[in-house]
Amino acid sequence: MTKLHKLAELGQSIWLDYISRSLITSGGLQDLIDQGLRGVTSNPSIFEKAIDESSDYDDELRELAVQGKSADEIYESLVTDDVRDAVDLMRRVYDATEGLDGYVSLEVNPELAHDTDGTITEAQHLFAALDRPNVLIKVPATPAGVPAIEALIGEGINVNVTLIFSLAQYEAIANAYIAGLEKLAEGGGDVTKVASVASFFVSRIDTAVDQALKEADNTELQGKIAIASARTAYARFREIFKGPRWERLSASGARVQRPLWASTSTKNPAYPDTLYVDNLIGPDTVNTLPMATMKAFLDHGHVRSTLEADLDEARAQIAGLADAGVNLDAITQKLQDDGVDAFARAFEILVNSISEKRRKFLSERQN
């Protein structure tokens, strides 16, 4: 039994924040599943690295180019093929956990982050194209994303809500999930068949807050606010998913929308490399780890429930930021804005790279 299995016994599922064709075809993903991996997440930056920085996709890309496919069509074909293959590998986990885990996430075009209708349309298209019950469509927790999340859950489409940095952002999407389930139930849909996670980004909070604290000549709270924010969000999760409104849905078999800890690699080399794993372990949660962080945790991470520890201290630490002159709300909003922009840039770079390879392959064929 690995540490990943032991975490599952404590109620936390570990997902991998990485996907590539070579990982799937080499048997590497299956090896991780055997070690207790219970899901996979992806984003435009991950696919940009996987496709642009390897030749693994060139044969399929060449064939699609010859067929006359556009760069956008080629992108979708390449990524949906990978996601579909990963989903099929994870299906055994999905079945064994009765739909709790075994999911693979694919993000909507990040350029739609401020377009509610466009997000809904693309999410519907991707979910139908993949045609698997253990797919999660990633939608950002932007103001435009919140009503899209409610609509998609109301249609029975699984959603991984991404780019959550603040308690206010978290509360909005948790309530959207519940409202979506209510719409699904009212329309005669099966609430037992829909799943969602709320991806709360962690390490980026410390990176930004630590810099602000440094500028304020205050080092006491450095390296503490990301974990404190996650712990307060988890406490709010416990409050939201109880009471008469939730109990009506739960009685029909609805699952809670589990908090998922994202951005869990340690950015500051002065901090332990398993900081955002060891300190965020608790029931009804997911932690999605980059490969290096997963290997580090398997090697020297600590398995024990830590998420609900020192909640009063966590709240005091967050309150202490104001005394230090640091505006956490402004920081977390900028982090979300920057995250949307970063994913959009990665998507643009990837599509441009595909376009260049497409032109190259067509030119070689003509010559």
C-alpha cells in the first residue's frame, strides 16, 4: 500500500496534474493508477508543453493537416484523443469508487473565460465529443463562468471549476453547483450521475502575498496565507454542504462538490517541497499534484489529517494581512485575471505551433 492509498483511506484523492501521449502509451499512467492515483487534470499550459515540445503528435498532426483540418480542429483532435485514452484507463477507478474518482479534466478554450454562452456551448460540445461519464470539463470561476457552471450542472455535465483563489470566488461557485443540481432535479435529471470539483489554487497565493509582505517589511506571515486560505475555504465548504437545502439533494444521491487543491508545487525553494500536500489532508478533498511533487510526497511526505487543524489561527493570519497593509482580495482577483491570461497565452502559443507544423507538413507534401 502506497501513501496515495493511505490518503484515500483518510478521504483525500490524489490526481495527477499532467497528461501527455507518451505517459499514456508508455504505461506510465497505468503504473501511477496501480500506485493509487485516482484522477488526471490538464490545462492549456500542460498541453502546450506536451504537444509543442515533443514529436509524439507529429504523425497524427501530419495526417490531419493532409485531411484539410484547421489548426483549431487539429488541436481539438489531438487533445481529445489523449483525454479519451486517459479516461478509458481511469474507468476502472471510476467504477471501483462508484463515480467518486477516475476523472480526467479538459478545459474549455480559455479565450471564452468572459463569455458565458460561449463557455456553455463549448463545454457541451467537448462533453458530447468525449462521450464518457468520467470526464470533467474545466470552467474558470470568473463572473462569466459562474452562470455557465450552474447551467452545465443543470444539464448533467461534469464540471471542474478552475482558477479559484478567494473565499468569495469559492462561495459563488459552490452555490452555483447547488443551484445547478436543483435545476437538474427539477427537470427530472439524475443527480447521482453528475460530479464536480472546486479547484482552489494554493501556492500562487503565497508567491503573491509573500512579495506584498516583503514590500510592507513584514515577514511574519510569509508562507502561511495560502494554507490559511485553503483551510478557511474548507471550513466554508463544510458549512455550505449541510442544512435543509443540501440535505434534500443529498437524499436523492447528490455528491458534494469536493474542494480540489491545485497549484500545489512549491514555488519558493525555501519551503518544503511537500508543503501544500502535507498540510491540506482531509476528507472529501482532492489534491492534484505535478509529477515532481507526487514523487516527492511518495518519497517523504507525511500522511495524517491536517486540513482542519488550527482554523482559528488561519483566520487570524488572514485578518493580520490587513494590519500589515496587504489587500488579499485585490491580490486574489489579480491572480485569477493573470491565470486566465496565462492559459489564454498558452493556448495561443499551442495553436500557433500547430499552425506552423501544419504549414510545414503541407509544404513537404507538395514538394
